[in-house]
Amino acid sequence: MTTTGSGTPGAPPPPRRDRSPWNWLLLLPIIVPLVPVLFNGVDPRLGGFPRFYWLQLAFILLGVVSTTIVYRMTRRRPGDRKGSHE
């Protein structure tokens, strides 16, 4: 028989509290690609590619970097207690 975080068999686990201000950083890769001024032109070219194409790759990197930062700043460390992370 397994027990949950509260120690009572069959009791639902306590709700997670993911209310870190770091989570707001995840909006950045959603909002930035929606700015039309960024796509409004061909120049500058980077390696022969118009701005639209290399900007798409930059947006992917922006998403990866911001997700990595949020993950590292909000993950629980082995020494943390269960209820102390908010």
C-alpha cells in the first residue's frame, strides 16, 4: 500500500503552488513573435537568409532559453522541504 504526501493512504496529494514570478518569463516567447514590426522587411540578411527565416530560429532559441531559466529557477532542490516552496 502506498501513501501520499500527507501520510494518509488514499488521500489526495496537497495542491502544488507554482506561483513563482519566474513563470511570467514564459510569456516572452509567446508575445515577441506576435509583434508584426519584427517581420516587416527583408533586410538585414543573415547568411543569405531574409530576416523572416533567421528570426524564426531566433524565436526558437528564445523559447528554449526562457524555458530553461524558468525551470532552473523554480525547480525544487533536494534540500528543500515539501511545503516551503511557493
